[in-house]
Amino acid sequence: MTTATNVAAALNNDGSKFESDDGRSLTELAAEQNGVAEFGERAYRDDAERTLYYVDGVRTSHISGDPIRYVFPDSSAIVEAGDGWDIEGAEPFSWV
């Protein structure tokens, strides 16, 4: 198991639940596991569709709706975006 799957389990693997049964928030659970919060910044590709993507980087704040990824020492991560979260997919800031 990865750290991200352990944190997800503490939230009953429910991507709409942000608090564990004992009252700890996703942010608190991530911090307890030495997770580092990285904030994505919206960017748009220079293509006909102006495709949205996220530029990663560590910042101390973000615009509402932009994703936050909690990266753990084992390189696993959880991504929070809007009203949900999930274990990170193949690309930074993506969901599985």
C-alpha cells in the first residue's frame, strides 16, 4: 500500500468525504504523513481548443477550484479539486 491509499482509507475511500471518522481533515491527514501540498495553476495550450492543463509548482495559495496535490515521501499523491479528491493518476494533478 502507498501512503496515498492509506490516507484514502482513513477517509473511507470516499472522494467526497474530507473528514475522517475521528474528525481529522484531508489536509491534517496529509500533514501527518509528511505530505507536501502543491498547488496547480491553470494554463491553456496554444491549440485550436485552448486545452486546459495545470502547471505544477509549490505555492502558498491558490485560486478557488484549482487543484491541490498532496505528495507523500513515497511519491504517491492525492489530488483535491473542487468538491472531491482522489488518488493521483498518471499525470500530475490528474485522478485515477
